[in-house]
Amino acid sequence: MEHTELRLRRTQETDLELFFQFQLNEEANYLAAFTAKDSGNKEAYLEKYSKFLDDETKNMQTILVGDTIIGSISKFVMEGDAEITYWIDRNFWGKGIATAALKELLSIENTRPIFGRVAFDNFGSQRVLEKCGFVRIGEDSGFANARQAEIEEYIYKLI
């Protein structure tokens, strides 16, 4: 897959339907760990993310390769800190898409510092953050809905 075809565009409400489908994948949910309590509730998902589209503190982008939507990436603010999050369709894992998309987001989103959080065993996302210049600065623990257990997460920071 050519990364030159990768582009980001502002997320549209019609993208949310596909994003909902992506996050139903069990393996993806497990690795993301910190998901919604009821990630299978389509109505709640669409209602929540539709509200985010007009929130000026969020920078929600849709990841496309050619004309195909393959994921989402966003900057949001939590407890006063800018953070990033992304979700790639399971069919496109391992192709460098998340890294390319994060580099692209960081070129248009100038908020610094910016943080990323990742489950302790999500090695793919840890590598993505590190390839984009994020440095692991700490650990935290929290209840992971997708695992129904408290787990460790690593905190990364980009200055």
C-alpha cells in the first residue's frame, strides 16, 4: 500500500457509521482496552461522537487511503492535557498506516505538549508513538472496559 495515497480530512457525520463498525472487532477492542462500557451500542456511539464533530477542542480526522476510509485519528483535551487517539480498521494493521496518519496529524495539529496513552501490552501502538517522537514518561492504571479488569497503561509525551 502506498502511503503517498494516505490523507486526512475532517471527520464527517457519515464517517461515524464505519468507525462504529471498526471498533466492534474483538481483537482491536482488546488492544485498545479503554473503550466505552457498551461499545456495541450503536445509538450511544453515534450520539457521543456526533457531538464531538463541532467541539473546537477536538481535531477529528478521517484516515483515507485513496478513497477508502480506513480509520480515524483525533486530538482531544482531557483534564487540561492535549491527547491523541486513533483507530485503524483491523484489515489495515501492520502496514505503517497508523504511523503515517499520526505524522500527518502532528503536521497540522500544533498543540504541544501532546500525550498518548496505550495499554501495557499494545506493542504496535507503543511503536507508532515512538516512531513519531513520543517518549514514554510514566505509567498509570485504570479499569479497561474491553477487558473488564484494571490494567497498566503507559503514558507517552511529545514536546
